[in-house]
Amino acid sequence: MKRIIVRVMIYLAASGAILYAGDWGVLQARKTRGTAFSSVQVDQFLASPLKNNKEEYDYMGTVAQPCVKSIFPHDSDVPCWWLQRHTTQWE
């Protein structure tokens, strides 16, 4: 039983590494064509602590957040598919 679990874990790790490498390769091909990056409009809020353990929330505005068109985050940018689902940022 232990041997099967170890073998499954190795296959999962190898599959993840292959998927990440393939995603990176597609991103590099998109960079040469200039279609690798995009931006999403994000609402930003600032949480300011007040007395008695309360917080005040201030609307900071809407900004264009850069994102990368891939499955995984690359080049310190968030994937566009994730950012489109999370358009509110708290600071």
C-alpha cells in the first residue's frame, strides 16, 4: 500500500512539473508575439484600524492591474483567469 501511495505522489509531482513547463513554454511563445500580458480593472480598498478594534474601509479607486495569460503565475504577475474572478483588493 505504501509503495502505491509513493508511486502516485511521484506521478503527480512529475505531471505538475510537466504542466508548469508546458505553460511556461506557451507563455514564452506568446511573449514573442506580444500577446502574453493583459490587464484587468480592479477595485482597491484600504482598511484603516480605528479604536475599539473597529476598522474603516476607504475606496481607493479602480486601477488596471497587469496579469499574465497562463495557468500559473509567471514573472511575478497573477494569471488573468484568477484576477478576473477576484476584482476586489484589500490593502
